[in-house]
Amino acid sequence: MATVLVVDDIQGNARLLESLLAADGHVVRTASDGAEAVRAVHDAPPDLVLMDVMMPQVDGFEACRAIKQDPSTQLIPVVLITSLDDSASRIRGIEAGADDFVSKPFNAVELRARVRSLLRIKGYTDDLDSAASVILSLGLTIEARDASTDGHCHRLGRYASALGRAIGLDGDDITALERGGIVHDIGKVGIPDAVLLKPGRLTPEEYELIKQHPVIGDRLCGELRSLRNVRPIVRHHHERRDGSGYPDGLRGEAIPLLAQIMGIVDVFDAATTTRPYKAALPFAQAAEELRNEAARGWRRADLVAAFLDQIEHGWLTPGPTEAGRHVEQEVV
């Protein structure tokens, strides 16, 4: 049973659409203008919006654009109902993000078929998003296995997205960096606690086992569309530009940019947090450590400089020092 929001300033039209959709078992809510529709979608997102174009004040085009520009509602299908048959109006609707059009006077059978089709696609999208949510939750669960890493994932997401914005990356890449911070170490779900939480130095065999976590994480993310841009971060955030990293020994620009960003902030967070085997470094020493890694050919010097610049100018505040142990003592 789906929820459909019908938007029309003429009550008779709204009642007609409500009766047609209710006959198919849908729950129908109504709004009388574009502004009310945008508020209704934000407050209680429906599964589909069926909206008249010609309305006073905020018309269907503007309301559709507002819905599609909001990341939290942009995947909700919007069908515009219009008596405008000219191509310019259609193009305007497409540019606003409309998923489909229905012309007045509409054919009831055709309208119901289009609604069913779009709701079916929305169901597939919801399934993908649900799977992605499970993966993101699993990432935080992995962090919770080790008390010393509490907050590490969110800090990495915050650091990485700040650096991404500083170098002018687009919104999709910023979102990938935020999510990547949460799931970058998700593959550690496949690493035994005896190795992951070991307080002492790792043996060579244990180190090789740890080095498999990016590969495991990449597989866990699978083919989820919403995590497509995150997978390179998960797999390659331990690569180094001179080829000495893992799991694939990539060199230079063969390492995806988002993974290079995550690698830099991961090193910084490891350096500035307290572990049983070391005290947290002050910013100046952590910054020097990053610059040294750039000088050795492990990191891109311009990315390191841009990240440190964010902190030195007060645009980004490092997270609090935390106690505990962390396996990165052997693998950073």
C-alpha cells in the first residue's frame, strides 16, 4: 500500500484523482498549492506526488524543483498534470526534475498504469537505500567493537568532506566522503577480535590478515548504487602513491582521489588520538608527520597542504583526544 500526495488547487480535480487512486488501494493525501505540497513532502514523505502545474503563487514547476533539489526527497517520483501541450512547458518540467507527465484531460487507465510503474521503481529504490542503510549501520557496529575508535568514523567523514569542499568537489563526491568515513573499515567485520583488538604488535601473518579488510569491505558494499562512489574509498584508502600500500599496490593517480583524501585524514586522526602504545600528538607534530609522508611520495602534497590549511585557519576543528587501542598502529 503506497501513499500518494495529490496536489491541485481545484478541489473537484483533487477528489477525482483521490477516488481513482483509492480504488487501487493507495492512501491519498491532498494539498491545495505548491507551497503546501513542499511542506507536506518534507514533513511526511509520500511514495509519489501527483501535481497539477497551473496553480497560483507556487506552481507545479517550482514545487517540483524544490522537491528534487532536497536530497532527502529527491528520489520521490513527481508526476506533473498539465493542459500545456507545448514542448517548452515539457522541457521546463524536465528541467524541474519531473519523472513523468499526464496531459489533461487524462485517461484514467493510463494514469493508474503510470502511477503503478513509478511506484514499482520507487520500491526498487527504497530497497537499495535500505540495503545501504544496513551497510552504514554495520560500519558503525565495526567501530563499536573497539572502544578506542569511538568517533573515528564520524571524524573521518567530517575531515574528508571538509577537504573535499576545500578543493571544490561536487555534492556527490562530498556525500561519498561522508559515507566513506563511516564504512571505510567495514571489512574489519571479517577480522577476528583476537587480531583486531590485539594490544601488542601484530605478527607478519596477522598483518597480512589485516590487509584483507579493504577487499572484504569492497565486497560487502557490493553493487549498491547508493554506495557506488564509496567503494573505491573502502578498497583503496590504504594505498600509497609510491605503490607501497595495499591491497592492490596502486601508484600515483591510479589511486582514486576520494581514497587519497580518506587516507590522509585517516593518518591524521590516528596521529592525534591517544592509544595504549602512544600519546596523542599535538597538531604541529601530526602535521609534520603528514608532510613527511608527502615528502616520501606516499601522499599528494597539495592535498596534505589543503587539509592542514583548513585546521590552521580554524575552518576545521580536530576531534577530541580519545583513549584506547587501535590496530592502525601496524597498518597506517
